[in-house]
Amino acid sequence: MRSRLLGCAAALSATVLLAGCATDGDGDRATTELTVLAAASLTDVFTEAGALFEDEHDGVTVRFSFAGSQELAAQINQGAPADALVTADTATMDAVRAETGDHGAPAVIARNELVIVTPPGNPAGVTDLAGLGRDGLRLVLAAPEVPAGRYGEEILDRAGVTVTPVSQEPNVRAVLSKVRLAEADAGLVYATDAASAGDAVDTFPIPAGQNVVAEYPAAVLNSTAHPDEAAAFVAWLGSAPAQELLTDAGFAAP
């Protein structure tokens, strides 16, 4: 018994395993661990959603890996083991399918939009897109290969604003961090990221005619070792409890 318990503990500590051990009152039982690759902008809400999913699905745990969508695609292309993928744009999801064929039909589970954020008090006085093109402004954007970066470029093109960012970050959370730390005068992030920062940033909306709508598709990876559980998680993201969490976090319904 001692050796079996030690073996279970070792399995639980291994981060690369998709299945672990758990013990209940009746003895040892298998617990399925799902690995979900998810866009960085989903960090807060998915952490909460994962806990709720586990409460509703006995014997299943969810481990998230959050990063820029382009980083997640690279992980899949390199053969990283995972069960489901949720990106911040359909283009990245489509590219993964075209390059690897490694997911089923995706379902859009939420939508989002970009806003302008500044440090509290808005020291540089930026209130609109035109202000982002001002000489000397320390503007931080997501890199062009990141969905938030592509959305930002499209928005600025629509507005006819030429900018010179001081840095281009690997994900939208890095942009938010630079602004929160006052290492930048302004940045473009998702509305949900700005909401998660609370009073740590000032937020200015972008007019609907200049903004873009970001779609978040979710799909089961064909390489998953747990197809039924992974499909259940992706389907659950469209359920009323999950959609309520997403809406409360500032996401729009799909």
C-alpha cells in the first residue's frame, strides 16, 4: 500500500502527465487530467471556469497553459501533449488545423473587443486613437503575430493613425503589465483585460466603427488521450454556467 500511495503522489507531481491518481473513501481511483491550451486573455476567467467544471464533472481535473495564441500554435506544431485549444482568433485556429490537422470543428465560445489603457490618472493625456500617434508617446502593443496585435493594427489602419510603439509584446497580458507599471503611456488591450486590472489602469473605449470583434474558438485536439472528457469540456464552455462566468468577466456572448 505504501508503494502504491507513493506512486500516486509521484504521478500527481508530474506536470507532463495527462492522467493522475486520486484517492477517495473507497480506495484508489483514476482521475483524468485535461490539459487545455488557452489564450492569455482568458487567464482569470478560465481559472474560475476550470474549478466550476471540475465541481460538475467528478473525476476530471483541468490544467491550463496560458500564452499568446501564436505560442500555443507553436506548442501544438512541436507535438506538445494537450487535449483542447482555445485561441483569441479564428485565424490561428484555422492555421493549426491547416498545418497539423490536429483538431476537430471549433466552436466560438466568446467575443471581445479592444480598448485603450493608460496608467492611473492618464499622465500623457491619451483619450482616443489619434492620441496614440503623438510624437514621443510611449505606446506598447502586442506583436503583429499575436491576435491582439493584429486586431490593433487593423483598428489603427481604420482610424488612419500611424504609430511607433516602443515595444511589441508576446501577449496581451504583457502589454497590460507594462501600462500598469507605468513603463508605457498607453496600450491596446482587450476590454476584459482592462476590467481585470480595475483601478490599476484608466480605460478609454474605441468607437464601434473603428473597433474589431475578437472571436474565441475552442476545439478538441485530435491527439488527445481523453477525447470524451475533452469534448465535454469544450461543449461545457457553451453552457449557461460557463457563459455566465464569461459575461461577468466582460466577454460578449458568441
